[in-house]
Amino acid sequence: MTARHLEILVEEPSMEAFLRGLLPRLLPQDRSFSVYPFQGKTDLLAKLPSRLKGYAAWLPDEWRVVIVVDRDDDDCHELKRQLEKFSLKAGLRSRSHSPGSWQVVNRIAVEELEAWYFGDWDAVIAAFPKLSPNVPNQRGFRNSDAIAGGTWEAFERLLKRRGYFRGGLPKIEVARTLGCILEPGRCRSKSFQCFRDAIHEAVEPKARRDDAK
């Protein structure tokens, strides 16, 4: 059944700000969403079992739960297994275990939200035109999900070198700006594409998805 509403759980306010800018452009106009930020990944993971148990008691058939966390330094597969275990223990059907009739999907930003920015550098240039357009062609930046040393630190360094935010990266402000202009079909980050495709799968009729292939 096609989802009419998405409940999205994220680990911190910058992802909330980004998604509030992105999702109105990604979803059909007759779909709705809510985004709930936690106070970091530790807080989200601690509260997620009870939150999912609550959803299992009342989640309507036309609603889906989307969980988004940063990988950071965690093992991606182990983190995904932990999230899947929470869903199954709560009695919810996850996309990994029930691909045709799922209620919850777990998605991981590799390694952080800022990797998604690197995946659409044209959007970043539109917001911060003093940055070099050649960054995605430079060694260490060609794969936005494999940038070493922390993606937000790398993003902040590039901005500071061009005179932006010398006092430190305002993560929520930047997330709000880029969420409104990042192009979902252009972003090269694989982890973003996995997030985007799960959203499309939730809200679009299967026939339309098949026609788009």
C-alpha cells in the first residue's frame, strides 16, 4: 500500500533542517511528513526500542517510519543490524525483511549528512559561490561517502579557506540552506541515493516506479 504519511526519526537538528527543505520537493504534494530530532545518535538508539514499540501499537496502514542515522565511525553493517533488530523486536516489518510490505526502513548517512552535500557539489556552489567547482575531481573527494577524516570537518575546512564561517560551521543554518536546493536526482552519494529511493518506494505506486526504470 502506498504511504500517505512518513514519520521520520533523525539523530540531530541539522538533519531535521535538511529534510524539511528537501522533502517537500521529493514527495508528491498530497503526502505529508513529520521529522523528529533526537539529541544525538546515542539518544536516538537508547529511545528507539520504546518509540518503535509505540508505533507498532497504532501505526496506520498508510504510514511509514523512516529512521536516519549517521554512520560516523561505526561499522555500517553492525549499525544496520542493530536498527533492524529494534524494528523486528517491536513487531514492525522492516524493508530488509519484508521488502514488499514494509512499515519501517533504516537508512544510514555515510559517514555524515555532509557527505550528501559533497554528492551534489553544484548545490553547494550555488549556496557558496566562492568555493571551487573542481572539488569533486580532487583526490579524496571523488567518492563523497569515502571522504577520510570526517565529512563535516572537511566541509568546514573548505568553507573557511574561502572566507565562510571562520567562527565555525553553523550546521543547522547550512543544512536548511542546502536542503532547499540539493537536487535529489543529481546527488552522487550512494547513501543519499539509498535514502531517496526508499522514500520514492514508499510514496509512489509500484506501476509508476516500474515505468520510471
